Amino acid sequence: DVRATFFLVGKEVLRHPDIVARMAKEGHTIGNHSFRHWNLQRLCREQIFCEWTSCSECISNITGRPVRFCRPPGGNFSMDVLLAAREAGLQTILWSINSYDAGETDPERIVSNVIDRLEPGAIILFHDGFEATMKALPEIVRKAREKKLFFVTIDQMFSH
């Protein structure tokens, strides 16, 4: 019973529209993670803008909703990345806690990476496709609730 925010790569959205539709239907927020997941700092502003708008269009075509938020791949950004995002109608969101789950095989390490730094207002970075992450999530949710913390989407966090 936890809603999340998923920052999706446009080319993967095109490959898995059924999953994207399900995310939206279940109440998750879907954000923009660029179209190709390239390091946007290496592109000119026009190319960056195209990365943002192409991804947003893919997502909106499936969900029927505008995309409000973006996260640059790797958290790599420059003034051009931020300005192109704003021009594309997006608010850039990073994270305050890195779970360091990418490639990690021990779910307990992922739990520790998150819970040891968890506080109100934290934004936690996870990645998809890792079994250890999926195993760690129920324990993270349980321990967060023990701390009287609850989970919200970025839409909920920035609703005003």
C-alpha cells in the first residue's frame, strides 16, 4: 500500500506501455528521466530540450496526463539541463538518500543505506530491475512506519 514516483526513460516507456498505464492507474506519479538516458550535460540545450519533451510526450500519450517532474540521468545536471527542463514545463527533482541498490546483492545493505538516513521529507533513490531492491522494500516500509514516517509521491509532496 505504498505509492511511489517512477522516473521513466522514454525509449523504455515505448517498449512497455502496459506497465506505464498500470503505474498511472494504481496512483503512482510518473516522471521524466529523459528519452535515451544519456548524460544530458554532454548535449547542447536544444538536444536536452528534445530529450525532455520526447520522453514527456511518450508518457502523456499513455497516461493522458501531463508530466510535471524530471530527474536527469545520474543526477548529472548543468544550467542548460535545468533551463531546458523548465522550458519543457518540468520541475527537476533529485534525491536526498541514495539506496546504493544498483548492482547490490544484499537486501540488508540496501535497508541499512536507507533507514540509517531516513527522515521526514527524504526522497529515496531506487533503481528497477534488481532483485535485492525488491527484497529490501518491504523491510524499508516496515521500519519507516515504525519511525512514524509515511510515503508520498512527488506529486503529493509538491502539491502546492
